[in-house]
Amino acid sequence: MEDENTYDMAIIGGGISSCVFLSSCIKNGFKGRIVLIENGRNLGGRSSTRNSLSNNGWKLNHGSPNFNICNSKNNQLLKTFINELLDLNIIQEDPSEINELHEDHLLNSKVNSDFYKGTNYISSSFMSELSSKIIQSSNFRNQVEYFFQTLIIKLDFHNNEWILTSKNGYKFKTKFLVCSSNLLLHKRCLDILNINHIPLRRAIPVCKDKKIDKILNSLEKQNYIPRLAFLIYTKPNYSFKDKYDKKYRHFLLSDLLERKFKFERIIFQRDNDNGLGIVVHIRNQELINEFFKYKNKEIFKKQLIYKFNKLFDKNPFIKQIVDYKDISMMIWRSSQPSGLGIPENLQVCKSHNIAFCGDWFALEGFGRIEGAILSALKLSQKFNS
């Protein structure tokens, strides 16, 4: 293997957690050569933005449109980090109107959702740029390389070093490995990667590392919530009924309405030309399965618009969609973790030079960006201790 493919640290996954960890490590003095490997086109993970060139460059956040920090345990590490992002104008408090829709068209501003408790924040630009700005804040100098649209499917551990193999056969050699995604540890990789084994388990056989055995056994009990997001690009004349002028407007469906319409939440986003984009988030497995059965997706899109109009019929703020420019979609095959969180003491396995971070650890903010950030900050502390 050529020297240019050899690194001091490799990080798999380009979401918020990996970027916070990378930034913190560099700020704490790590001088080694780092490679960050991401299957998507850009950084951000589930905090992503669709830049639709076919729709006049519209940018719509189709993953997490914002994030919330509860920090009910008053973790000073997390508090300091959030204040740094605020001081650097990387994030700002979210001024958006957030309402819960109830049957009989009633609105309730007291939203009962784990995703809106505490203080809500938005990126000062777009959510996809949040991760890159976090890394840039570390003032790194030519020590980080990025490989996008690169899917790692194989792990090997030999002579105290890791060898990572991508789907297209490209290899990376590294002294230390950090997994911010647990795809290569979790059983869902069998379907998503179309392989017949869990890569980390094959690299480290049973009983070779007690911590790895524990983390893999724990992950057997962790589930994921699949999601679909539909991005509706409206025509220039589409607007709110009232004079609402903030960038985002959130509508969450009550449990009863979600069962009826099968939408989780609908978020309106104003673009640079003052047009309104609409992102419909769906976590209902029945509707997701229904979508994949349709060979003619245009019929499904018409049904989507029909449901949207039915939901907002008589709503004092939202107009019916009579016509639209386009509808695109984002399929989140594995999204928010649910069930068992992984114990924090399993974050680092020193005997095999591997560590983990992400929202899948049993920390405050499990399954949310808060948990992803906190796990990365804690891992950085362990890494530099």
C-alpha cells in the first residue's frame, strides 16, 4: 500500500458527531494525518441540505432542520461548546414558529416532542454547512483529507493497524480508527451493504476484545427508525395566508393525526428568492412500504399533495397547493436510533486502536444531535487523556 494512503487516524462518517470530534482533537493539539470518509456527497449526515440544480438552485434542509439542546444535567463541556458556536456565529437560536397540529384543526404551541425541548438552534447558513464550519473553526492546516461518495464495506486489523476497503476497492491504512456511524457494527449493514457479515465482527473475532464483544452484543438490541422526506418545490405565487416572514415554520402532527395522515411533521422553508419550499417528514412504515410498491411515483406524489391539502384544509396560515414545480425525495434507510443506548464506557477500545461516537450512545440527547455532539466531546477528552 502506498504511503499516501496511510494515515494516523481514519474517521468513518461525516455527520455532526465526527466533525465535532475531529475539530476538538485538532484544537487539543493532535498533529497527525487524518482522513474522513463519508458515503454521501458532503458533510452533514442526517443534517443535510438538498441543493437542487434542476430547481433553480433551491436549498432545502431535508434532514434535521434544526437541533435542540436540553442539557438538563448542566454538562459544562457541552455548554462551553455551544457557547463557542454561538460566539462564532456558526449557530443561532431558532426563532421559528413551532406548532403541533391536532384534530379539528386546532393548533397548540406547546409541542410535546423530544426534538423541540430545551433550546432550539439553527445553522446560521444551511444545516449541511454546520459540520464543515465546525471543522473550520479548529483552524486545521492541511492535515485533513476528505473522501466523499466512498462506502467502506470491509475492515481488517493486522500488525496493530487498520485497513479499510471501500466498495470500489480503494484501501486506507490507519493507526487509529474512529467510527461515528455504527453501520459497520450493526446488523442493518447486511441489507444496506448487501454483505453476509458484520465487518467489525469479522475483523475482531469473538473473545479477542471484551469491549468489542460488549458493544456488538449491545447493538443487537438497538433499532432504527426509517424515514422518508418529500421535498416540495412550490411555484413563485405560493405563500402563507398571513404575513409570517421567518425562514422556517414547523408543524408537527399529533399522534392521532399522524396515524390518520401518516406524516410526522411538515416544515416550510423560505429560500433566497422568498419562495416557499416544503419538506414532509414521514416515519410511518406502512406509508414507506406503500411508496416502494408504486411503480409510477407520480401517482404517489399526487396522493401526497391530496393528503397535504386535506390536512391543512381550513388552516388559517397554510394555503392549498394547487400546482407545484417539482417534488423530490430523500430515503433515510436507517435514521434515528431507538431502544438501547450503548454505554459510554465502551467508546474506546485501546487494545485494538478503535473508538466510537454518535447519537447511539446512552447519553443525554440519545437519538438527537445533542447526543451526537456530547459523545464526540467526551470521546475527544478520552482520546487526548
